[in-house]
Amino acid sequence: MQIAGIIEGARKVVRVLARVKPGEKVAIVADTETMTVAEALAVAALELTPEVVTTVMRPVEVDGGEPPALVAAALLAADVGLLPVSYSISHSVASRKALEKGTRLLSLPAITPDQLVRGGAEADFEAASPRVRKMAELLGKASAAHLTTPKGTDCRFHLSGRPGNAHDCILDRPGKFSAFPNIEANTSPVEGSAEGVIVFDGSIPNLRIGPLRNPVICSVQQGNIVKVEGGPEADMIRKVWAEMGDAAVYNVAQLAIGLNPAIHMLTGVWAQDHGAFGTVHIGIGTSANLGGTTKAACHFDGMMYRPTLTLDDRIVLENGEVKI
């Protein structure tokens, strides 16, 4: 797909979601596999401001990896950062420092030209925002959560003192983060609090595993994954985590609800799956960019179908149906 075919999608990202204003400084972080999308975003941004810089790096090795120092410096200097990269840098120290400085960041992980215009990109983001923000408000007010699924997930989390994050893709204030087009509400459970069993039965976009043929069953004790069982997918995950040599990669870092009404199923596409409406995904590893305190060598997400989620005594999801 050529630039002309995706420019309207790029304009939607730049104007409606990132809300780039005339004269603002925009840093676009690309890698060698995402240049077509980066070029379209740059064209759209240059229509509004001359202060647009695109950096190109080698893809980081895992989601949550650190970009080069020059990229980190560009994000710190920018008003807006757009991150079309093969592997997400959302959970990097570079991103966290830019957000703390006030840079608005929109992650576009594993983005393809087609995804700028189809699938989740077709959502009415402004219409979806109130529900996302309400769910985030409920997460932020809750002291505890209980998650179950028909495939065997049964896990409890403490949430006291943790913020609810509304990732509605609309960067309407300094220091706001979101990811396109995976509309979601999330929070970071208190470290050491998660207990039970998590069964990923939908998709694991990380490591490019995709839709799951075999459920991945994770036993959770004192906030950490202590056992991973299943088929070849589980074998791969165990191997990758063990090779990292970092105990923090087992931390239960995130509880998230997909709320993009234009995404109806899990397909293995990174940004689409995170926002699939009525699904839940659990993040493992880094939580520091979500309100937690853990920085790990990676951040890893697994999705599940038909979740029931109770916040304190209120059911907000029931068998995949949103109840707010």
C-alpha cells in the first residue's frame, strides 16, 4: 500500500488522536521494518507543523526493550511522540522519562500500512472514550479484582492505591500515553498480590506466537508466575523468560480490558488484539509505566476470551459482555 492510500488514516492519527497543534515538535520513532507508516505519519504531521523529525533504528529485540540514546533524547525534546515500531518500546525507561517530562506518546506497535485504515482504526475513538474512562475510574477506585474465564482462569489481585489508566488513544493532555488502535482500560496490580491461575486461551502477540492452539496455563503465587504449562507455545515462553536471567519478567504487571468496538476477535495482530472488545489481557514483566514499581527486561501480554471481572463487589465484565 502506497502513501497515498494511507494518508487519511495517518491524518486521523495525527489530527484527531495525537492532536498535534501548529508549531509543536513531533518525534516519529520508526525502525527498518516500519518506514512506510512512519513516512505517512510524517507527511500528515508536516501539514500542521514544520517541527517534525523521524528517527530510524534497528528493531528492539523484545517488547519493552530500550531504544538507542538518540531516540530517547528526541522523545524528551518533543511535544508529541509517535512510535510506529516492530516491537513496542512503550514500557521502556525512555518512554517513561518522556512522559514524566510531558511528552504525549502514541504507540503504534507492529503497525502495518493496512492497520492505519482498517480494523480498529475504523472506530469512533471520541465516542468510545467515555466508556474507557469510566472503566479506568472503576479500576482506580477498586481495592480488589477477581478474574475468571470458562477455560480456567481464576485469579485475584489487590489494586489499592493503583491508578486506572484510560488508553482511549486520545492525547488530550501533557504526559498522556496511549496505543493505537487498541482502546483499553488498565491498571497495575500491587506487586506480590496476585494469586491463582491465569489461562491464556486467545492470543499471545508477543514473540509473534499469535492465536493459541494450546492454552498457556500460568500458576501465580505472591504476584509472580511460578509455573507455565501447555504445548509448544508454553515451551517457547519458558525458554525466552529463562534466557533473560531476570526474575522481574515473571511479575504480574497489568490487568487490562479491551474496549475497541471495531475489533471483534483475536487474530494475533499486536495492536488489534489488545483492544478486542470484551476481552481481558494480563501483562507480565514491567509495570513501572502503568503505575507499578517493577522494571523488567520485557513486557509480555496474553489475551483471554469470555472473561468475568469483578471489581470489589461490582461485575464490570460478565462472560465477555461489558456491564458499564
